[in-house]
Amino acid sequence: MNDPSPCLRLRSLARTLYRKGWMEGTAGNLSLMTEEGLYITASGCPKGSLSDLDILCIPLSESGSFLAGDRRPSAETSIHRILYRLFPETGAVLHVHTVEAALVSDLSGPELELPPLEVLKGLGIADPSTRPVLPVFENDLLVTDIAEKIGTRLPDPRYPLPALLIRHHGTTVWGRTLDDALRHLELAEFCFRVLVMKKSLDMK
């Protein structure tokens, strides 16, 4: 049996994440690297009901605007591009907007220390007690400025996890495959939920 097309895989994942409440409305964006080019969700499309026309295939190297009919790629395309360049083994990048990500971004400065949870092993951390940190980037209306700052700070051995936060915006993760990236996303968001619940309990 042939593997599902990139469009079908991204549509299916977007629908799953929408149902989890991680891609409400038109929020978030997903991409998948293939030999044909970079498949990425179009801007302004509801993630719970994407069609093949809402998934665009664009050149990774193109830095200017791209238009396919009346659709443009996600506004965060520049962030996806820089991550593929910084981490050449990357095959997929996922960006979602969750309540927990927005809240934990207020609990930190330029870095967020994660709790020493066993699930960190699924993110490549052999010893969770080391309490790895995530880089936190300030939000900016000019997404290209965020991408430029990501390119300046990453990669860095201080940030061993394939994930980052944009303050008051959302989580971005990457992985060798779409399944790897999804696992990274689920585990990062689990850590965020723990941090939010702990903060809530500490305030009682």
C-alpha cells in the first residue's frame, strides 16, 4: 500500500490537533519536507476542515512571497524555513496555540525550565533530573524578525530539546518525521500542563 500523500497526512494531523483544542479556528501551522519541496498549511484556513488546496508546496530556498491561487503559505513559513536550515535532519515542523503554552510563557524569561519528568526521555533527555530548558522568544508582528532571532540563538547546546516557545503565541517543535514531531509536541505540552497545574496549586 502506498504511503498517504503529504497533503492527506497534514490534513489528518491538523484535524486531530484541532479536535484536541490545539489549533482552534485558523491558528497554528504544520509542514512536511519532501523531495518535491516543503508542504505547508496555507494562511487563514480553518484547521479542522482543510482541503488539499489548503496545503501548499513551496521551495525551501525561496525567501520572497509565494501565492498559489488565492492562498498564501502560513505567516510562520519563515520560522519553518529557518528550522529546516538549522537542523538539516528535520522532516517536519509543527506549530500550535495552546492555553498551557500561553500561560507557561509568562512563567519565564528568555528560557523555560522544564520539570524533571520521566516523559523527557521521549524528547531525548536521558536524565530528566538535569531539568533542560526551552528557549522563549518574544512575539512580534513581523514573523520574519522572530525567525531571525531563532536563527541567531539556535542551535545551542543549552537547548537540547527540539522545541521552542513564542511568548503569548504558541509552541513550535520539529522532528525527523511527522510522527517524531507529533511525539515531541505531545510531550512538551504535557510538561506545560504540569507546570501550569503546579503554579495553580502553589497559589492556593
